[in-house]
Amino acid sequence: MSAPAACLFDLDGLLLDTEPLHGKAWAAAAKHFGSELSETQLKQLRGRRRQDCAEQVIRWLERSITPEDLLAVQQPFARRLLAGAPAMPGAEALLRTCWRLDIAMALVTSSAEEAVRRKCEPHPWLTLIETRVLGDDPDLRQGKPAADPFLLAADRLGVDVRACWALEDSLAGSRAALAAGCRLWLLDADNSGIDSAQLPQGTWQKILHLNEVEHALIGAT
């Protein structure tokens, strides 16, 4: 296995353990409007932009509300729950290994700039990633599961996207990475149930811990 031209990292559920917290915020917002969301539905929201999630939840609620109405309820829950979200096991060590091996890095997240700043603030090691593609990036045409976020990240780094490793934990993010042509490392720490039938053709590997990618990087350089 050759060393990657760059590693492209998701944030929520990959570097920071935020996905269950996001799920709780969406569930609380749905309950406010008199509905409940199943675990299956909450998993379908993972990896997607806030606006896209809001539109999907409204379809499930079958209520005559706007995304702005829903987000006005959901965002306070999210801000309170996400304060001080912990790092995923092995995340800091992996980034420091990339930095030590001089492997380019980019953050490719569906979270908006303000949310990224708030979540990253307690984790100064995340500043090792200087190149970022965020959910509200003005240059981003479509969010995950479209390939655009990974294509934009590779373009900003000046590398061939097909030579990049993408690290993801969600179905939407995994589809985006493979559609862009990346080699995908799918972190499945919580047994998401994602399998090859749900993904486009491409090279990918399921992992249970980020140290598996760290070992692969060391072995490839």
C-alpha cells in the first residue's frame, strides 16, 4: 500500500465523539414538535449538513414548519450538548503522526464554521489541520453524500484526490469519499451496519479504531 498524498478527515464521529450528541439534539427538537425519531432515522442524519438534516427531519415530522423553525429549537440543544465533546480514541495520535510524516491533511466536515470553531476550541491539536472544507463553505456546491467536499479539499491541497485517504464514519460521508475517488477508511466503532451494498464502487476498508490507519501510514512511509 502506497502512502497517501493527503489524509482527508471528517470531524463528527471521526475525530470528535459528537454523533450521539447531535442525535440527542435532533431527537429533542422532534419531541418538541410532538414526534419521535428512531435510531435508524438518527443514523441517516450523520455526516450531512445542518440544513439538509433539517429538511429531512421535517419530511419525517410531516409538519408545516420551516427549517428555520426547526433549527431555532434544535440549535440550543446542540450547543449545550456539544460543549466539551471528547476526542475519539486515537484521533490526536493519528494527526500527530500525519504531521510528523509530513502528510498533508484537510478537514472535510458538514458542520458550519461557527459550530466547528466551538467544537474544536477545547482540542488545540486540531489546529494541526490548516486546510478546511466546512458545511457552509462558499465554494461548496453540494454537501455530502455528493463528492464535492472531497474534491474541493484535494484541490485546495493541490493533490490528486485519487491519491488521498478519506476517513469517515457515516454513510453520507463514505459515499462522498468514494464518489470523489478517495481510498476510504470507514470507522465503525459503534457498529453502524454500513456494508458494500450501500456504497458506490471503490477501495475501502472498515476499521474499529483509528490506530489501524496510523499503523498503515507508518508502514507505507
